[in-house]
Amino acid sequence: MRIPSEVRDQLALRFGVLLPHLNERQQRLALAAEARLLGHGGVRAVARAAGVSETTVRKGVFELEGGEDPLPDGRVRRDGGGRKSAEELDLLLVPALLALVEPDERGDPMSPLRWTTKSLRSLAGELTRQGHAASAPTVGRLLRENGFSLQANAKTLEGAQHPDRDAQFRYINDQVKDHQADGEPVVSVDTKKKEVVGEFKNAGRQWRPAGAPVRVDVHDFPGDALGKALPYGIYDLAADTGWVNVGTDHDTATFAVESIRRWWNGQGRLDYPQATRLLITADAGGSNGYRTRAFKTELARFAAESGLAVTVCHMPPGTSKWNKVEHRLFSAITMNWHGRPLNSHEVVVQSIAATTTRTGLTVHAELDTGAYPTGVKVSNAELNAVPVTGHAFHGEWNYTVHPSPAGPAGPTGPAGPGPAAVFDRGALSHPALTGMPRTALTELTKTLTADWQTLQKQDPATRRDGGERHRAPGGGRKAKLDLADRVLATVLQQNLALPPTVLAHLFAVSKDTIRHTTSEIRQLMDQHAHAPRPPAAHLNTLAGLLVHATAHGATLTTETKPAC
């Protein structure tokens, strides 16, 4: 039976309006109903009018004639119906994709994708090159199904960890609690990343009128900069306030301590009028590092000016990002000025000063145009004058700089010809300094006497290589230190971790003499199984020793005797 063209046109018009609103099964049933009404030839006419295959229409007719119930849960297709997925058609597609994004092997070493950004389009293109046809949306779906997601770099690798890393964190926490319990100030300090000042792009975006971005230079060459900004931050942990000193010269130890001084004079002493101590947590390196001599000497000047006992606790090496100033102050500053070109020092200062957080952070900022030259050397004599005492636990990381040394200044240079000032041996043998009663020190000296005398009868050359003596017994220069002095020097070194320079001042001898003496006595102690206790303190300077002695009731006095 031939279907008139007018009927086919009416069917096409009707299908164009109705079918877009139906799902696949409903479309088949609607087409099948029209085909049955038309009778013979209806399947072909309906298929051509609707633009579908005749098989689709026949399936609908079979469903109508069979009286099938609707599929459960509103499903349109039966299980297994529809077009097969890409991974089903190509069983090697997923393994090939995972090989490209595997984080350790980085995929095929000969693949150009190894050195490119692994976007969905790049991955799809590489899979197609390998013979696995897949679109970018398919790649994204497969990655999500296999536990992948977009990931940024995470700053978590800190390099080799010090064995006392966690113990140092606990020690810092205990020091913070102790100072805060007494109402003493606790601050975290560091220098923020150096910023170049000029019409340069600053990462981030800000709301502006459409099509009117801030115009900046195409290149950010340092030579085109108007200057540099060095924000040194002091964050008060208890008050949740920040003070930022923006320098324009160099990030040196002098600049670091000057920033702390400005904070104290401008805000700290007003917030803590009764303070006698100050705790500073700082990084292990940089201008406020624990190895920086100038940082300690500058802190000594600040302590003398302010009258505060300044305790410094350094973060373990490689853990600077754990310092509170980083994520309590610097991160807030970065978010506040993102997207804004830092084209003048005024913009830098005002942007920092406008930084706030929902938790109540307030920040004060000021410009420091002072000169802070690099390459300043600190001599041994200057360092010895610093009244710093190291704590018993890692005294190189944890130490206190006192306002002024207590007791006699003592000698400041190595012993030389002429009268030499030496410290009284009775005062040096105080139990607070040696860590043992005077009677125990005397017994130790007696125990080592016989072996030491035997050792002294040997010529130095004989002791080294077993050769014949070159001097008669009793010949050569007389020793400046007797056995009691040698044992006392070694015990002081072990109990207070005193460096050879300080011991040399105490006993008016050279550093080489101290090194030889303490090495010799330690060997004798080891032979008699005398194991020293852990150091009670780490005293790196003569002034620090004087402070420690006075605090423990030991008065160190000096006497002058002619040099040998």
C-alpha cells in the first residue's frame, strides 16, 4: 500500500514536535502506534518521516504487540542495552591510560607526553596515537572512575629530618606555655619573600570593570624595578597581632633585630608593661639563624636596652613553614594584596597594614629606609662578650640572651706574654659548674694520676709512632696546666659544653692547648669507665658562663699571675 506524500508530511511535522519530549522507549512506542495505524508500508513511511531506522520502528511494534510491562526504576533500556562503552570495546584502553598518568614511572619514556602537561586533551591525543580511540570527556570519566582527580603540588617534603625534630617542637611548645602562663610576650619572626617594586604582575585576580584590567609591564626584569621591599614580620601569638618592618636595603641580622626593636618600642612594651622576658621563635637559617653570630650580638644590644631576657627557640632545620608567622601573618598578607601591582613602597606598606582576617588579626606596617650592609664580621672577642646561655636541650637551638653579664668581664683575648688574668680554680670547681661535688672531682683526679704520669714520661714522638725518645726525662717546656687543671677543664667542657675559646680564657692558655688537654683526659676517663652526664647547659661565650655561674650561686673571680 502506497502512503500518500501528504500523510508523510503530516507525520514528519507531528514527530518533529512530539519526539524531542519523549525518551527512547516512548519514541519507539509512538512510532510503532503510527505504523500500525497506517497498515502495510507503515513501518517504512514512519521511519522515513521520523528520520530513524526501520529496525527501531519494528522493535516498537514488537513491544506494543507483546504487551511488555514498563522497565523497573524508570529505566529506558534493558540491562546491556545501548552503545558499548569505550573501555568495553577496547580492553587495553584503561591500562594504556593508567600507564600515562602513573606517578612513578611517568609512562612511556619515548612518549612526548612525558614532558608535557597531562591535560585531558593531551591524554586523549596520546591514546589515539597509540591506537586507542578515546575523547577527552571519556578520558576524564575513566580517570575519575580509577581514583584520580586534579591535584596541585603539595609542599610537604622537608628533606632529611633531624632525629630530635619532634622533641624540639615539644620543647618550643613548653617554652611558649611557660612564658604565656607568666604573662610574658611570645612572638614568631621571619622575613617574608623579597618583593620587587614596580609595574609588575602580581599573582591573583581582583574584581574590576569588565575589560579594564590593571596594565603592567610585559617583562619583570629586576633592572626595571623601582626598588625592593623586605617585609620582616613579628607575630604576637597571644594578641593575634602583626608588626611588619618593610626594609629597602638588605636582609641582615642587624635588620632582623632592628625590626624586633621597633616592634618592642612601638607596641610590645605597651602591651606588656610588666614584661621581664621575651620568647622568640625563629627559623634555623637566614638573617635570624642559630649559626649567625651577628644575630646574637645584636640581640645582646637589644636585651641591654630593653632589660629583657630574650629567649630564642629555633625551628628544627628544614621546618621553616611550621613557624606561626608563616601561616598566621604572611599568608594573610599575600591573600590581601593578590592581583595588585606593588608599584611603590607606599602600596606595599598600606596593603600590609590593611590586612585583616575573620579571626581578628590586625597588622601594623612601617617603612624602614635604613642601611644594613652585608659582610659584617663578628670577632671571637665580640661573641665572647655576649651574655648568652644555651639551654640543656639543644643549646645551639635554644638559648637565652641576658640583659647584661654578671660578674667580672675577664680576659677578652688569647693569653700572651706578660701578666695574664686567670680565673680562680676554687670558683671554677663549684658543683653548679662541674656537675659533681668537689670531693668527687678530687677523687677523679687521684684516679687518673698514675696513668697520666705514665703518659707524661713518654716523649710525644714516642707516643705517636713508637720511636726512640728525643729528649731526656724532664726536658722541654714546662706544662702550664697541672693534672687538676686539666681534669677541671675537661669536666667543665663536658658539663657546660664550653668551646675551646672560652676554656682558653678561663685557664689563660691557647685553644690548641685546651684541645690537646681535653682530648688526653677524655681518653683516660674512658679507660676508667667514667661516663659523663648529658650537658647541664650549652654556654658558648664567657659572658654567658658568668651569667650562668651567678644564677647558680657561684662567684667567679680572677687573679693575675705572670705568664710562663
